[in-house]
Amino acid sequence: MATNLRPELGQGIIQNLDFDTLKTFSLVCKAWYLGAHPVLWKHFSCKAPTTSEEYTIWLDTIRRNAGSFKYIYDIGYGERAPEIGNLLLDRCHSLVTVEAVVTRTDAQNPCHHWEETLRPLIERNRVSIQRLQFQVIDGPFMTTLQLPSLLASLPHLRSLDLDVSWMSVEELLPVLDACPSSLEHLSLRPSLHRKSSSQENINTTVTPLQLKHLHIQGAFRDRTLDDVLSCLAVHSLEELHINSIYPLQIPSKLREAFWQLTHLCLKTVRPSPIRYMPQILDAIQPNHLRQVDLNNLDTESATKLIERQHRSLEFMNVDFLKGHAGSLAEILATCHKLKILVFTTVPFVDIQTLIGPWHLWVCDELEVFEGSFGLSLDFHPSDSNGLNDAERSRQVEDQFMQRLGRLTKLRRLVQQGDSLVDMDIMTWSLSSGLVHLEGLASLKTFMHANRGFPSGIGIPEMVFMKQHWHRLKELTCYKVGDSDLEEWLATEWPELKVT
């Protein structure tokens, strides 16, 4: 049957099979084996098995199939790394991706594995390599690698991912300066420091790069991140990810490249305002961002950002500070193209403050809704309608469920966190509002995993889900239920994956 297919159709089928299915597929006949073999062994991890018997079989697998390897990972792990490296050096001639761990192999000759196997392997595949990832365990060891000369020899390198412990700014800049003009993606995860104690700025500028994606993550001390970003000559970025332990600093030279940004991720571990944030927001073209990921960003900046980008946003991952959830509700309601909303709140937030504005936040186009939060219950006097705090909270919950039930395109629904609420709220039972969600016919994944929330999911709730959520494939809840529920699932809904 497969021999009657046009070659492009056969390859299209093969490309979409998982590894185990592809192995079975390749055993049917010689024609299918020849078609599947290049795809089956395109990706290969070099982490060796622990037992001698498995290791012998594994080495034989490399000898027979290394010619098909395109993407190899974890080179450099373990005592057997040099032997594996030599095998790859002999047989791999068209690698596209190399992910390597570079470390000292012995005290007398720290560069032996690098000089004898890893570097020659990369040089042999210099014309085909498009992506390199280095994890350098020993930072001071960096200068012996001579990375600038290696990178300069790779004419088609498009992506560089460099993970270096305790790398100095002075060591990093020559590496960036040697990157070829073809580089589009740069990811740096160093713990940067300065060799020099001088307080003067480092004024070196590296060769202009045609970067589209810039990812920087690490512990940037003093002005080291500012030093690196100031030295980058980038004309037009599409994606920017910066994750730092310390307050972020983004210099004016780099902000000039923000006009075409479509993806923006700004994170700091410690809640603090980002320096030059107004200038950053002004540098981004209005209604051009499609994806934002904000962590510990002050509410004023987050509000202004969403206001300027509300017509184009499709993905939003935000970390709300306590007490400010409601202030963004009306603005989020204007994001009519929003398809994915992920949010986290700093525990603990009282339930009325948190879920009160939910019915405003979400738009009808939403496909993924994930909330992670901690709930508390702040007891207040009865409201003007004579409702006490618990009654008001249940009313708010019911409003939220009704609004959620109108999201007919929802494919993934996740609600997780912790609770200090000692009452029957957010249990996802029929009595707590699940009946309002009968319209979620497109739902494939539902996760309810909260410590402190009593699970209200029993057999009646499962019957409801099976009747209305026809596409549901995966259900996760903190407490699945009793043995009767497990027996019902095994007999009535065996195809559902429950954890």
C-alpha cells in the first residue's frame, strides 16, 4: 500500500509518527524501512546506559545509524563521552544541531575531550550545522575553548545557546563578536561578572547581528547586563526574553530594535520596577505584540502595556501582585484576539478580589485558560444585600462558572494552587457550578489540582463530563475519589487518562 503513495505523501505520514510507532512501521518491509530510517534516527541523545550489556548494544546502535543523525544531544556526559565522541566523529557528516556539555575531564588535561572529539566533530559538520548549544560547567575553563574562532567558521549558524557559569563580560563579548551574520537566535544563560573593578562602562560594540530572537537569563550583577546589551548591535528584534534575579536594565541602543517585537517576556525574581519601562513601552509599535509574559512587573506598567497592545495580543502570561487583579480586568476584556491566558497570583488573595472580575477578563475566543493562585477568605460584615462573606463568595463563584461556560472554543482548562478557605468553594462539583460548563464541547484537558480544596468530582460529575465534553482526553485532580469512582472510570470511560 505504501509503495503506491506519492513519495511526498509517504514522507508526510512518516514525519508525523511517534518514535515507537515509527519503529514498528520500519519493520514491515524493506521499502518502509528505507523510508523510516532517516526519520527514526534523526534525533539521538548521547546519554549512555548504565549497565555494560545495554551500553554494548547502544554503541552498536550508534555504529549502524550515526550516518542518519541530524540532531544530537547531551554530548559530553559521563566517563564514556570520549568513546562516544570518536564514534560520532567517524560517522556523522550532516549534523544540524549539536547540544554539548563541556567540562574538565581530568585535572592534568582539562581540554582533552573538547580538543579530541567535540571541536573536530563540529568543524567536520561546519557547513550543515545551524544550531549549537553549549553548557560549560567550569567558567574559568572558557578561555581554553577558543569559541570565537569556532563560531566564525560556521557560515550557516542560525541559533546559539550558551550556558556558562561565572563568565565575565570581557570573555563573552569576543564570542558575540565572532558570531556569523546568519545568526537569528541568541540565548545566553551566564552568571555574569566583571573582571575589571572599574566603574566605567564597557564601550566595545560587537559586529552587527541580524537577530530576530534574543533570550537572556541569569544572575546579572552590578551593571553587567547593561554592559552586554549596550554592546549588541541589533536592528530589528521579533522576540525578546529577559529573566534576571536583579532589576532589569535595558539601554536605549537596544530599545531602538523593539519596533517590530511580537513576543515580549520580562521577568525578575524579586518584585521591582524595570528601569526605563516607559521608554520600553513607547519603543514597541502599538498593537503589534502577539505574546507577553510578565513576572513581577508593576501594575502600572502592565496596565499601560496591555492598553497599547490589546488589539493584537493572542497569548498572555501574567503574574499579578496581591490586590491588583481587579485593576486589569476591564483592560483584559478589550483583548478580543486573546486565545491563551495564563495567570498567577501571589498567595494568598481573598476569593472576592480574585475571581470577582473573572467574568470581565476572558474573551469568547479563548482556547486555553490556566490559573494558579492561593485563596484566602477575608471575613467582612454582610454586604448591602444582606449576604455574608461565604454567601457572597459562592455567588461570585457561580457568576464565574456561568461566564466560563460561554467559552465554547476552550481546549484546555487548568485551575491549581493552595487554599486557606475552609468551605465548599471551587470544588468543580455539579452543586458548585459545573452544570454551567455543558457548552465546553471542545475541551480536551481539564486540571483541578489544589491543596486545601476538597474535590467535588464524583460519579455524577464524571457522567456529566462524558455526556457534554466529548473530546476530553485528560483529567487531573488532586483527589480523584473513591474506589467506586475508579471502577466506574475503568468500565465506562477507559480511554480517559486520569491522574
